[in-house]
Amino acid sequence: MSEAIVKHNGRTLVGTVVSDKNDKTIVVRVETLVKHPLLKKYIRRRKKFTAHDPNNECGMGDKVKIVEFRPLSRNKRWHLVSILEKAV
């Protein structure tokens, strides 16, 4: 992995791979907890991000860390940093 990606100061997110069917691309679902302003309950928000996986090393269900990066295609603005946990 290039040092420019590791030293990049963009946002980093941790999520689960939900699709790895495209070549050198993964779709990562990131969950965040947000407190409701009125009810004071925590709500689980989910969002999908398309990330660049240059070596096609991720699989479905892997827990990965992605970093914000320059646009690589129409929807791809994230880059894979590391695989935190492989799926069983």
C-alpha cells in the first residue's frame, strides 16, 4: 500500500463489506449511532460507501477500515486502508 494513503488526513471509517462483485471495488456499510434530539434515544444509521480495493483482497462480511480519498470514478471516493477482521 502506498504511503500517501496511509498518511492521508481524510476521514477514516470502519464498516462491513456487503459487496465485492466489482473489479477492484468494494461496497462498505458503515453504521453510526446518533442520539435523537427529542426522544434522547440512540438511532442506528447505516450508509454505504464505494471504496477502491486495488488487490481484490476483501470478501463479503470482512470488517475493513477505509479512508477518504480523491475521486477515482463517479461514486468511488474512498480507499481501503486495512482489513481488520476476515469473515468466517
